[in-house]
Amino acid sequence: MKAAAVLLLALAGAAMAQSPRELESAPPLPVYKVEPQYTPQARAHGLEGVVVLYVQIDKTGKPVNVKVLRGLGMGLDEQAVRAVKQWRFQPGLRLGRPVSMAAAINVVFKLPSGHV
């Protein structure tokens, strides 16, 4: 079974007010996703939750330097990393140009009702 993945991009240094130059900036956006797989052990224990990953997205839209910030265990952390490394993004923009940006990505693992 596939787990649902939810994306949350938290860009460091994002200001609440935007100047005209900041309007030319944009966070990276996912254009291709691979859903993470549940491990048999996590499924058997009914483990659900969120794996939070730190991801550096390069200026070509490829995720690099993927690290677990908060994990769940039972193999789900590794499954989240494996899936997100296959994602592709529209690169983040700064001053209208593609740049490398860091993001936090939440990968949600939720079992369907009546699993077993």
C-alpha cells in the first residue's frame, strides 16, 4: 500500500512583507512525486505519523542532501528519504533566476481504515 505524502516547504529567511525584488522570488514546487511505501513492520504495528525531511533542492530541481529531521522508525524514515530523492521540482527562484533552496518536507504515513 502507498502512503500519502504531503509537502510543506519552509524556506529559511522568508519575510512576511514582500518588496518588489522579493516578488521575483518563488519557492521550489514539486512537479513529480514518488509515494513512499509502508514497511511490513510498520504496517503490522499500525504505525502512523509524519517524517520531516530537510531537503536541499538544487537549481535544476533535483533534491540533494536529504536528511531526516524527525523520524518515525520501523523503516519509514528510509522509505520517506528514498521516495523524496526521486521527486523533481520546479526550481526555486530568486530575482527571477533558478537557485538552490532548502525546504522542510513532511511525508505523512497513514494506513487506510481496516488495514491488517
